Amino acid sequence: MEAQLPNAGLALVEERKVLDYLLNLAHLQGASKARFFLARGFSLAAWEGFAQALCEQGRNNRVTKTIRTPWGARYQVDCHCPTPDGLNPCIRTVWEIGENAIPRLLTAHPLAV
């Protein structure tokens, strides 16, 4: 298992992943995530700040699980994410690294503490 997310400095969080999924209250699977992240002070208008926080979470926490798939390796990173409200909760992010070696965010959700 990797200690840190490989190439974490290149991590990519796509705009549509944030706007259409993670902060979308109308998304069937994403609504509960959106409620959580919006309550921590993130917003649609400042989605880039949320993307940066997710990248920081990926850089600053340890990989807790790695899975090989036909599309590349998936890395699970758990714990503290910087948030506007200062609570910095423990969350899980999942990143995929394909042939281009750039970690791309697949999902993020809160972890029970």
C-alpha cells in the first residue's frame, strides 16, 4: 500500500464532478454529500475552493486502500479535509490514476467518527 497518493501535486478535481455531483442537492446519489459539504461552508459559486480542499486532503493524508482496475489504480485516502467552517472533518476521497499518471477524483464522502 502507498503511504501517500502518487503524484498528488498533479491531482485533478473536475468542475462537473463538483457542480453536478458533490454539491448538487438534486443528484440522487450526491444529495447527502452535497448537504454535508454545503454545511461545512463550501458553495457552488466558489467551487474551485472545494476542489482545492479535496486536492489538499489527497496530498496530506495517507492512502488507506489501493485497488487495481482495468482503467488504472484507485486510491482511497481517508481523513482531514480543510473546510471553510474550520471543523476539517474526516472524509474519504477516491482517486483514479490511469496511463497519464494524474490522480483524478472519483468521489468524496464524509466518514463517521
